[in-house]
Amino acid sequence: MHSSRRKFIKKSLVGVSALGLSSLLSNCVTSDLKLTILHTNDVHSQIDPFPKNHSRWPNQGGFARRAELIQQIRKEQEHVLLFDCGDIFQGTPYFNIYKGKLEIELMNKMGYDAATLGNHEFDNGIEALAENVSRADFPFVCSNYDLSDSVLNGLTIPYKIIQKGRLKIGIIGLGIELAGLVNPKSYKEAKYNEPMEVANELASRLKGDDACDAVIVISHLGYKYKDERVSDVVVAENSKNIDVILGGHTHTFMDEPDMVLNQDGRKVIVSQAGWGGLQLGRLDLNFSVNNEKTVALVNSIYHV
């Protein structure tokens, strides 16, 4: 990125708090460890920055600027994870012309560690989605969709464990119910399972049998609703072993993450990064080895 473009990137530190974890760094007894988590959601094929005459976000966003920012953060931090929380596709002529291929190729170049499926990923049908998923160098983590009878069978995974230095991180992906949002002909044999039960079962396994130091959910359920629909906040409230929920679907711009008490009275970080690639969410988790077993959180929102 040319120096003249860097003025579009503003880093804002917006919060520091403490968070209790149920299990933390059992295999580490020395210095603190830091994990930087970057996340996007609802990019909606916004490859270029918004036009200069846009009424709200002139010249903001774009894949190139985000890639430059991600590259810079990786130079500064040792352990970085990059996730997308769904609705990668649909919204600009790039999707109409290239059918999602361009978005996947650019995400491959940016080195995403994992993504989950949003409802708009199915817009061109499940067969087209399978082609796009097969192009990805990163896994699509789909924990509560049963895809075993569909063309996506074997192309997604129910969870993932990522090792970063001495840190072992478990990843769960939660998708929204497609019925009512997507034409049934577009998702066909894909079946939706209730996400809270799936998430709790997997989180218990990841923290227990797999001895993960933290469990992160990448979700396309939506931040929260006025009615009783399942949301990221509802999942957090009903969880026991989830530490972070990164979300999408509701296009929620958050100046700082929500801290939601789970069933054990511990805080779960819930965050989302707007839409259209206008923001790159960042969470810095500082894993401290001490009797309290706490994690200091610094949240940063980058305006791209």
C-alpha cells in the first residue's frame, strides 16, 4: 500500500478487561503467551473500496487494503489467526461475473486459517458452492450443518484444532438456519442442526479430550435479536467451554466486544466486524500462567 493510502487505516484500542477461562495452558509453565485473532464477516464480494462518491463510506474498504493490513500485523505479532464468519459472496458485480472464484482466490492469498458458511454462500446453488469450497486453501468449518447427503460431503469439517506455538486452539463453526432465508433448491440435502447443543458438545470435547487452551466459535447466527432466535449472545449465555464467539449475519459494527456470562459465570467474548470489508476485527488474547488463570483482552477495530 502506498503511504498516501495508509491514512485510511485507523487503529483504535477500545477496551481492556479480564476473562476467566475454564482451562488454560496446562502444558505451559513459563512466560505469558499472546494470540492475535483477526476476523471478517459479511464481506459480500466487496473487492474494491467503496466509491469515492459513496454517501457513507467513500474510498473505504477493499481487499487490497485489508491484505496490506493483515500482512503488517503478521510482521508485528508472532501468533496470528485469521477467520471469516460467512457471507463472503453476493453484493457486487464481481460475484455475478466470477461466481465466487475471485473471492476465494484472494482469501487464499491472504492466508485465512478458516471460514464458516453464511446463507449467501448458497445463492448460486449448493453445487456451485461445492466448487468454491474445493478451491479454498483453508477449511470451511461447519459444525451444525449435516452435509453428509449433499455434494458438500467431505468438503467441510465439523471442527478444527490449530497449534500456534505452545497454544492449542479449537475452532467451531455455526451456521444459521437456511429455511426461510435460502431457496430450498439452493441448499437441497443440507440439514440444519440446533447450534447450541452441537457447540457445547464440541467445546467440551475440545477443552477436555483434546486439551485445547481456548475454544473459538466462528458464527453466522447473528449477534443478537429482540425475539427468541438463536444468536451469538444466546449461545454464549448457554455455553460452558467457549471462550470467544466471532460473528456475522447481522452486519453489526461493534466499538468493543460484548462480554457475556456463560453457565459457569465466566465471560465469553462476543464480537463482530460490521460488513463489506470496512473493518478488520482484532482480539489480542494474553494468556497468563498464574493461579487466577486469566486472559487480558485488548480489542482493536481497524477501519480499512
